[in-house]
Amino acid sequence: MNQSDQIASCDNPAVPIVLLLEIQQFLYREARLLDGEQYDEWLELLADDIHYWVPGVQARYRKDDAKFSVGRMAFFDDNLEYLKIRVARAKQPSAWAEDPPTRHFHLVGNIEVEKTENPAEWTVHSLILSNRHRTEDDEMEIKARRVDLVRRDQDGSLKLARRKVILQQTVLQSKNINTFL
Amino acid sequence: MSNLVVETTGREVPVAKAGEWVDAENGWIDRRIFWQDDIYALELERIFARCWIFVAHDSQLPEIGDFLTSTIGQDAVIVSRGEDGKIHTFLNSCSHRGNRVCFAEVGKARRFTCNFHGWSYGLDGSLKSVSRPQSYDGNANFDKAQLGLHPARVESYKGMHFACFDPAAPSLEEYLGDFRWYLDVILDNDEGGIEFIDGNIKSRLKCNWKFPAENFVGDSYHAPWTHSSALIAMFGKQPTMRPERSYHANVNGHGWEFGLDFIGNAATLNSPQIIEYLREQEAKFAERLGKVRSRMVGALSSANVFPNLSFLAGHNTFRTWNPKGPSETELHTWVFLNANAPQELKDEYRRGVMLTFSPAGIFEMDDGENFENCTSVNAGVVTRRQKLHAGMGLDSQIDHDELKGNVYQSQINEANQRAFYLRWADLMGAETWADVPVR
């Protein structure tokens, strides 16, 4: 393979540019589906064994325990079944708080792709900015760092197998999270 | 403790109007109490600076040096386990220039040391040392014993620690009164009591703190309507609330609305293991609590300890509504379970609360929208002249052989909300605790 087809990442062997672009497009498309509340199509991007985790982040001293950890309270600690229940609620006509709809905006950036031991799986780092507007002047913004595991499925499509979302805020500056990050 | 001063005494405020703000007898609430700065300022003094405010459960601070930070009204406090093994609560503000002395929300410490001039305080808030102490040599007004961080009283009920800044307030026992009998439904249905699961989810709502507090104290009326989407997503139908088998009960402004259906709340956690556990324990609960209270353990219900500690039996979540201004509230959410319950249920409860009653939960995400809009509309001067109707169930009070406190038939009711606002008005209009009636 020609050197120019490859992109270097700091501690991992190079990943082909074509694959990087494919994974970028996968994340951009996912963001667009979430913006459009196309949740059924979004669910199709997820692997059956998805673990979708948004832990609560705490301001702790450096010498102390981690700012987040497994088993501690979280906003999401979901498998596919839980995610489907959330989607089922969002789709109900009686989800009064969703009508008029929230105007969603998911911005994805700083995408970095790393190889893993499994040739069909990649660790993908990215930043997410979720901006939401409601009615006239209601605005909420959530910024977070994401670490995904993206997998090449047997049918050749990419699937999201793991997602860890590390919020910037320790106190969520929003009344709710009526979207996915 | 002699240097404690209650600032409310003598303050020039429209206290005579407290009775006009709340007409509990006829069920009318003045909207200005959700909006006006002067009313809010008085709330901080007369409600939060003199009521018992929940600060921590015993299991959150198991070892000496464990601490967390919280607020009582808008006063920032440190809650810590001292060398004496007791829970202490004191202001998180240095006696020298007032800087915060603790910046972490939870952790373990030996001292709380100010970043500014190095004044260092012990786990009980007492001043232990300062930098360059020789600078104070011969200085008569530098008495370390007088320069500790201002303490609150701390008392506890079955592992729940409350703090109070008013030396004249009644004991926690008196403050809770017969509501303790109801609290035992969750705090003492098993000999091991409860424990909190690690972590505390925090979020901000642009609402007055009283809207969510009154929602938990008695508003089962909103559940089938507001939460229709979540109920249909989980069950395909609405829950059954039976007027003849459900109640409002309140004591001193604390209130619980409940059915006797045993598992109505717990059923929304999406966990067969939790339902199985409750069913297995049902006979034990009844032995400990009696038949009626045992039916409340996981039932369709909600409750609030005045002013701002809400909880849901069955869901096993406690939460506090911390005021940040007349139209801003910080919600702190915890999950608990019986300490003797199988530990694999920890994840079931933790994930179940996340799915239902956390900011991303399918029930709670509809509530915030309502609370915020109930608040923000009051920017309109004509709007806030219109009183709110809180008159459901005015004639529903009953005598009940077993249930304690003021009891009302049917959980679809507003009796507890009226009791909550009446207690609020009692405190707002009272110069001292001596003027606050037992309700």
C-alpha cells in the first residue's frame, strides 16, 4: 500500500485513509440520523451486543479515585434492550414534551481511528457537541469526549459495538438528555 | 454555639403576607412565590437556614475522613466523618477571607486547607493551623478555637443524616414527627436498613424548587398524563390507581401519596429480579411493618420530606431539590437498596433508575419541561396575578385505624400539596420556631 493511503496515529500502526474516511462518514451519518430523530435507523447502526455508557463524572482530587467508574451512577449504562425502550418512548405521540420537536444538532470532531487486536474492530476517539433548542429561547448544550468500538459486520457494514461518553459537565446544565450522544 | 445568629429575626419583609400567598383551606396558591426575588431571599432564611436538610446517608461516608460537599439553601457545606466517627456539617468557606476550602464533590481527606493563605481545618471544621503562625504572635483576637468553620447541627434518623443551621429548631425527631413511621417503610423494612449506591447524578433545571418538591409530595395525578409515553413504551397501558385503596398522608408538611399495590413503582424498573426479590420478602416486610405498611414498599407512590428531600419507594431513589435562585434548581439523585439485598440487585436498581428517573430517564425527561414552564411564565406580571388552583380532594380527609398523621382517601388528590404549602407559609410568616405550629 502506498504511504499516502495511510494515516499515522501516535501509538498504533497506521490505518488506511479509506477506512478512516469510511468511519468518519459512519459517525457523521449517525449524527444526522440523531438530528432527524430517525431512531429506528439509528438502532440499525448498533451491534446486538452494544454497550452504551454515559457515566456520571465527579470533580475529585487528583490523588483520589477516578472521576468516573464502572458500577457508579450513570446517565446511561445500556444494552440494546434498554436503548430500544428509550426509543419506544420517544416515538409515542403522547411524548408531549417532544411536540413541537426539539431542534437537534450533533457536531462530531477530532476523529481518530486506532487498530485493535481484532482486525475487524477499531477504537475510535471523537468529540461530540450536542446542541438542542426548544420553543423560542430554550437552549441546552452538552460537550463530551467519546471512545467507540466500531466493528465490521459480516455483511460488510460498520456497527457501533461500544460507546463511552465522558461528559465535560459534572452537573448537567440541562433539564434532561432527550437524545443520544 | 453561642455565636450562631438567626438572621430572620427582625428582617423587614412582607411576612404578614405569608398567609395571603397560600390559601390552603380553599386550595389557592399565589404564583409570586415561584418568582419574586424578595420571597426567594426570605425562603433561604426562613426555610433553608432553619429546617432540617438532608445531607448524607451513613453508607456514603463509611470511614473517618470520608467527605462530600453539598448545599443547604445556597450555603455551601462540607459533610464529613470526623475522628470521633460522627458526621459533621459546616460551611465550606474559610474564616479568614471566605474562600472555599474544599473543591471536590466527594473524597477522602485529613484536612481541608484553604488555597489562599493556607488556613487548615480538621474533619470537624475546627481550625488546626495557619501558614506563618508567628505572624499572629501576641495577637489577642486570633483565637483558633473561635475561628473554626461555622457548624450546623447534625442529627440522624436510621442512617439518614440531616443538618440544621438554627439552634432554636426542634430536634429532628420532633421535626419529622409521625412521618418517621412512614419513613420506616423504606429505611427499616429489613433489619440491615438501606445503603446508597456509589455516585450522585446532578443536573440543573430552570424551575422554582417548589414545583418538583410538591410534585413528589402528592402529585400522582400527573403520572398517567405526563408519563403516558413512558408507560405505554414499557407496559402498553396506563397503571391502575384505585381511589378506595390509595391515600395521601402528611405530617408537618412532609407527605406521601401511595397505593397499597406493593410493586407498582418497582415494576417500571424493567427488572424481573427486583420483583422476585420483593415477592420473596413480602412476608418479612409484613412481619416487620404490619400488613398495611408492607404493601407500600414498592407501591405506586411518591413522597417528600419538607422542604426538599423527595423519594420514590419501589424505584429506590432519593433526590434533593437545591435552590440556586427563584427560577433555578439543582437536582441531586441517588439510588439505594436494602443493605442485605443480593448485591447483584445493585446494578438492577442503578440501571432501572437511570432508565426511568434520572435526567435521561424516560419518565423524568417529561417532568423537567413542565416544571420549567410552570416557572418561566411568571415573568408576566398579569400572569402572576392569577392564582393557581390546588383544590382537588378538599373534603377527602378520613379517620384511619392504622395510618398515622393527616390521612386522605385516594392518591389522586392535592391534600399533601396543600399541606406542603401550608407548612411553607407557616415558616415564612413565623419570626421564630416557637410560632410554627405542629401540623
